Amino acid sequence: MTSGEHTLLRKRDGDEAKVSYVELFFDLVYVFAVTQLAHRLGEDLSLLGAVQTLVLWFAVWLGWQYTCWVTNWFDPEQLPIRLLIFAVMLCGLVMAAVIPEAFGERGLIFAAAYATLQVGRTAFVLWQLGRGHPLSPNFQRMLGWLCISAALWIAGGLCHDSLRLGLWSAAIACEYLSPMTGFRLPGLGRSQTSDWTIEGGHLAERCQLFVIVALGESILDTGMSLDHTAHWSPPILIAFLVAFLGSVAMWWVYFDTSSSDGSEAIVHSRDPGRMGAYFHYVHVVIVAGVIVCAVGNEMTIAHPDRRMDLASLAVQIAGPALYLFGNGIYKKVVYGRFPLSHWAGLAALAALALGGLLTDQLMVSGLATVVLIVVAAWSSSSRRQQVRGASHAA
């Protein structure tokens, strides 16, 4: 155990750890990354383009997620951890900058930046912990899996087309699925989630702040889309209003009904490590929904009266559907049930998809936003009734 280990770990004194300013500064890189992903998807709405963007989104999310766990264990106010975060930011910024060409000429740059971020951060943490710390075996297994995935990332960066996509998909699977098996490796055993002593409130708040980052990108995209239109015709202004109301409804669905309860769910869980892992698995779907919604908003503001085609319809429906589905699973994790309001919203979106090709982008976007608003109002009302009922029973 190194002498620095005692000072670098967060102190577990019973008080909820707060998100630091350096962590908020770190998240600024991901504002850029989310914007890059949204623009990339908007420029290539083919099935292949969507799959490629999905792979890149998982890379962005996993880079943030693994760093989030590190800052949950280690104190970001300590100089070595702060410098580590800055180094991760630099790698993340390079990675985000080349997202548009990640499946083109700059694939190796993307792979190298991402692999350096993941392996370098974990190796540094392991060095700081030393051999005697209880967390060291977990980070040893984690480093092993990240080295395997790094080899796949680099190999993919040296290849092209479908081979690159296949290798990078395998790398994503390594990093996303290995925590489910406790990072099991021959000779190193496996980790138990009960061994992951996490600060629940901090972890939940980090996830919530990433949702704010994604919603902020959606608002930014909405404003920029309006700015780029030469003439503010009534349909364009209506599309702008619809996009704004959609963002408000998404905020309401998540933050008004379950965000604070999510923190309590981790804090009071018998297995906080497992609950924290569930949070990260679920939020990748929630934020993906926000990104796709941002693409749909940009398309609608640019061409509100354009007749729907299959690609545009998929974007307009998939964004809200992913968001409601992710939130439904999130609330099942927190409350133990998938809300009826979210099932109803998903059914309404499915019905809208069946008739969407008969109308234009503004109509489909507007109706999808109405669905989000109704779900937000329904779930908010239901939650308040439950709280009142619980208070009366007490």
C-alpha cells in the first residue's frame, strides 16, 4: 500500500460526498462529445451510420463511466487525482474531436486516444493503491479487461469498414459486459459488487448531471438550428417551440419524479455497488434517447413541412421511445416497478410510428412531444399521490 493511498481516497465519514468543480469541468468535454455524436448521426441516417454512432456513443459513455467510478473512490481535490482528471480530459477531447471521422481516416487516432484514456487512468489508480489495498484486486482485473479491449480498439483502428466495426463492437462488449461478471479473469478471480464501497449520493448525482449535459446539448442544438434558418416562418417557429417543450418534458420525466429518490435508492441499498452498476447501465439508454431527440429537433426545425421517410420517422420515434424506456427501467430499479405512464407513452409512440409516413416532420415531432408531456404530467401526478399516501399512512 502506498503512502499516498490514505490521502487520495475519499473520506467515508457518513456525509454525502459532493460533486467537485473539477468534475464539472471534466464534464465539459462531454458536452462537446455529445454534440459531435448528434451531428454525426444527423449527417448519416442509414442503418450502418446509426450502428457506427451507437458504438461511438458507448465508447464516450464508458470513458465517462469508468472515470466516474474513480472519482467516487478517490478525492478529486487531491493534486494527483486532479492531474489525472485533466489528462483524461485531454484524451477525451482528442477522441471527441475525431468522432466525425472515427470510421474514416482518423480511426486510429480515436482508438489510440480512447485506449490511452481507459488503460492509463486505471494503471495510474492501481499504482496509487499499491498491492495491499482491498480495491487493488478489482482494479487489477479491470486493467486486464481494458488491456484486452485496448488491443481490439487499436486493431480496429488499423482496419477498415466492417472489420473495424466488428473489432470495436467486441471492444465495447468487453468493457460493458465485464463488470457484470465481476471482471472475472483466469488467475485473478472475480470481484463482488459488495466489495465496491461507493458513495451512493455522489454516483447518482454524477449520472443526473450527465443527463443535464445531454439536455443542455439538446437546448443548444435547438437554438443553433433556429439561428441557421434564414426566414423564421410560422412552421419553423412552431417547430422551435415543439423542440423546446420536448426538452422541458424530458427534464420533467426524469428530474421531477425520480432523481432524488435515485440517490436514496443507492444509499439505502444492501448492495450499493450493484445498484450503482445498474444506474450506469440504465443511463446509457436515457442519454442516448436525448441525443436522438436532439437530432430529430434539428431536422424538424430545418424542414418542418418535409414528408416523412423511414429514416426520419425512425429518428423522431426512437428518441422519445428510448428516453421513456430508459426512464421506465430506471424507475423500476428505484421503485421496483415499470410505471404504467411510461408503458402508455411507448404504446402511443408505436401507434404514431404506424401512421407517421402519412404526414410531415412537424406533425410527427409535435405529436411525439405531446406524448412526452402527457407522460411527464401523469408520472408526476402519480408520484405526488404516492408521497401523500405514504405521509398520511405514517
